[in-house]
Amino acid sequence: MGYIALYRKYRPDTFSSIIGQDNVTKILKNQIKNGKISHAYLFSGTRGTGKTSAAKVFARAINCLNPKDGEPCNECEVCKGILSGNITDVIEMDAASNNSVENIRQIRQEVVYATVDVKYRVYIIDEVHMLTTSAFNALLKTLEEPPENVVFILATTEQHKIPVTILSRCLKFDFNRLTEEDLYNRIKYVLECENIKYEDEACRYIAKLADGAARDALSILDRCISETKDILKYEDVQNIVGAIDKNIINKVIDSIINYDSLTAISCVDEIIKKGKDLRQFTFELTTEFLNRLIKTNENKDRYISIIDRLSSLDNDLKSTTRKEIVLKACLVQLCNFKQEKVHSISSNNSTQVDEIYQKKIENLEREVKELKEYIKNNKSIISDDKTEKKSNTKVNVTAKSNLEEEVKEENLTEFPNTEELKKAVIDKGKIRLYSALAGAKIYIDDVVRIITTNSFGYKLLTLDENAEVMAQILYEKYNVNKNILLELKNEKGDSISKIEKVLKDNNIEYTNLD
């Protein structure tokens, strides 16, 4: 048999060998042990975190003739048949290339037939978010009422693209992004199995480059060991993956700190001549700035702004064909972060720096003097204005839970600027408050009435700081100075009762159903 890539050779074949996903594997094993197999599962998470591997292990475990503690034995006839791909009742489909409604209709025609060799027919649909709208609609009915012997496992890296109607019919499992420590241990395990000597620093560097994906880590490792002679060294890994010379990275950082855009651009030209990857350069530049931010107590605000800009630069480079121009433009922008600074401070231009600072100090002193004079002459006006504004924005906020009485919304006057108000909340950076208002309705009469059916959103809205922000926006943008009444309207009583019944039937204790 030919050479097998490391990420395929060391693909997890049991739940216990899947790293960093204990939150998922524990529940799946318990379902198998208790015989409570659902008809549809959704595995979501970033690439290389074990979604497809977990789906294949699960397909073997529920059909295994000799399961052990919820794990497949991988020795029986069924397990071996699934591993070799000889059992036709376990179907793996890539939705990226099989995303039409005809592909799903074929599945609908197949599910009605009995299985041949196994207990459950399992459909593993990878990258399910790539299905067309028509294909999702065709899949919907099958997911809602599938035959008892059929299990669907949907895997995706973009859960937000899947229709809510599909999501609501699946058991959802979120796969964690793997930590560098998890990847480091996995890389060492593979190297030891392959009898390859290694430097510890080389393993940690590969784990860092993998960016949370085990498949990426093993692919990088595969490339490195193919070009390694006796031992996997840190320097060799850097050369193989095209890492940027640390001296160049430090030179660019010093150029940005000293506002020297010419030196920064010349460094980029040097990197391009050596054929290095510009996104890799951006990654290492951002990492080094983070390291310096942790160690320094000065210019923290500037470091944070630079890191934020470099983070967005990676997305810019990903979506453009003119990477060199975009990168150079960004570095010039960073080198001119504050226009009042000189580009490079050295002994040759210290006199110029002194003159600039002296002029700025004189201007500041003049402005402070003029401001004091203005405050002195207009003290009474400023005082009255502040008092009036404070009293105008003073509102009372009350809240009540209408879990038993119904709110008659048809008798209320709807606030005409609800969407604009929500946008104003976003503009103030209040993301959690915006999420609380997302499904809420706002009415206005003698009070501003905010009605929500979401208990979580209701708790956020009742916080004093959030109510204060709402009152401030209403007054500043719409000159509305009314008391605010928050109400929780119960529209999900039937659902709560059903959930409560399921919990009681399964002898599960609970404290707060909301």
C-alpha cells in the first residue's frame, strides 16, 4: 500500500482518541450506552477539530456488535466493514459538490428501505451549509419524520448559514477550537509513533502555526518530516514553512514605533524578494506586538490600536489579489498613527522635536487660559444648563413579569423609530443590550413600554445600566422624557410545559426552567 498522509493515518478511531472535545464525546457515549439515539445530529466548529472523525466513530459505535462503554470495538465484522467502506448503509456525502435538490431526493427515496448489514443507516453530510435552499427544503421533511433505523449527522463550519427549520430538528454539538497544548501533545504522540526524534521547540511552533486545527498541524508536520534527516529541528521547521526572519520582524516593529515608514516598506520588499508569505508575515508581526504589549507598561493604547489594525489586515490580504499594495498601505498608516509625532526620533533631529513640543505646549496653555476665562464668564449659564439636562433625563424604570396576564398590544401605540433606536444602541457599543432588544417590541403612550418574550433579554433590560442607556438615547435622539416600563410576556407556555414533561418523564431534576 502507498504512503498514507499523517492526518489520515492518525485519524481518531474512538471517542477517547478525539482530542479537546470531551464536552461532545461524553454525551455521545452516554446516548449510545443508554440506547437513546436521536434521528439527527449537527456537528459545528472550525476546520480540523474532529467533526467528521466523531461522525464516523458514532456511525460505527451505534452499529457495533460488541460496543465497549459506548465505544466501537473496531474488531467486529460491522466495524471493519464500515472502516473499509464496504458497508453501503453508512453513506458519507460532501455537500460542497453534491448540493442539489436531486441529491437530497435520492436520499429520500433510499431511507424507506430496510438496512442490509447494520442496525442503523447513517448519512454523514459534510459541509452541509453548502446545500441550496431547495435542497434544504427537500431534506426538511425527511429530518422531521425519518424512519426509525435512519440517523443523519450534519457537519458544518458555518452554522449561521443553516436554516432555523433544520437546526431545530437536530441535536447540536459545538466542537471547540483546539488549544496549542492539545496540538503539541498530539504532534509529540505522532512523532513518537513514527520513531522520529524532535526538538520540543519545533513541536510547539507547529502547534502554534496550526491555529487550532489538528489536521493542519499534522499536514505541516508531514511536510516537515519529509524534509528532515535525523531530527526535527526548530530552525528546519522555520525554513520549511517559510517563517520570517525574527530580525526583520523586529526591524519592522521598531520602524512602526519610531514612525519610520520608509524602513518598514523596505523590509516588505526584502520579504517579497525572498518569496515569503505576506499573511504569515502579518501573523508573526501581530504575535510579536502582542508579546511586547504584555511586557510593556508604556504606550499600551497605541499597541492595542496597532494589533487591532493588523488583525483586520489579515482579512484584507485574504480577499485581495494585490497583497503587496494593501500591506504597504497599512504599514504607512501605522507609521503615521499620530500626526503630531515625528517619523523617527534620533540625535540628529532632537532640536526639531523640542521645537514641535514647545509649540504644542504653548498652544495648550493658551487654550486652557481661554477655556478658564469662558467658564468664568458663563458660569451661571453652564450650571443652569447642566441642572436642566440632568432633570430632563431623569426617568423611572419599572419592570414586571406578565407570565399569567396577557398584554393587549393592539391597544398600544407602536414606537415609530424602533429600528433606528436599536441602531443607536449598537453605535454606543452596547452589543448585549442590542441582543436583548432584538426580539422586543417598543410602544409609547404615557410611558415607554418595552415588551419581550425572552426571559434572558428581559433580565438584561432590567439592569440599571442598560435602562439608563435606553433613557439617554430616547432623550437625546427623540426628545422623549417618559418613564420606562419593561414587561415579560409569556408566549411560550406550551413549549415550557412540553419541556417540563420531558424532564419529568426522564427523571431529570431541574431548578429554573427559563
